Amino acid sequence: MNTVTIRSIKINPTETITTLDVNEASIGADVIAAIGCRMFDVVGLEDDIDLFVDDEGLINGSTLNLPATVLAHRLGSPTVIFGTVIAVSVTPDGETVGLTDTQLARIQAALAQKPDTATVDTLVDSLSPFPTVVSMLRNI
């Protein structure tokens, strides 16, 4: 029996970004283990990219994931993310699949570039309940 893996990216709050292959047959368990959570949610981004995030990250004391939050804002979903994130691809039918080379390059470019003024403004608005982070963003 062949094991099918899903090419993904793991984004830690400490800005450590690594590639990760999760097993298609046990994707739920693999994501929970990789994120370190009890349950996860999905944040949909542009270009058929999904982020698996800790569903309880805000309330369980997880660290703000600024790289993933910036990525989400840059790719069309102005949300605040806490804890480790797994980025994958999704088909039009909603099936989780591995990231394509183009999607991987888009994520890498979004994480490597300084956010533009509009993105920073949206981030500041999104993070307004978190004053320490807002003051850090104003210095970008």
C-alpha cells in the first residue's frame, strides 16, 4: 500500500517556517500533532490555499503568529492567528491536497516581503485588541 503525502508548510509563531509532508490517510491527526492543538479550523486564502489553525489558539494562551497573520492578510483573509499553522492547497471540491510549486512560491514571497501600507493598516485594525502588537507593527 502506497502512502500519499500532502506537501505543506508549517509556520511557527517564532517565524520558523519549514516544509512538512502530512499523510493523506491521517491528515486530521497529523495536523493536530503538528499544530499541537485539540481541534483545528481552516482559514481560506486566495489561490486555493488553506491554513489549518488552532481553533482555540486565542483562548488557550498560544503565541500570536505574526508571520501567518501577515500571510493571511496579504492573501485575502484579514484574520488574527495564534499558534502554529499548516498551509496546504485545496481543490474546488474542498479536498485537501499538496501545495503546488506556484502556491509554495506565492507563500514564500508573501512571507519574505515587507507588508505594503494597505496591509499594515488592515493588520493594525485587526490587531487593535492587542496593543503591544500594534505598536510593533507601526514600526514596520
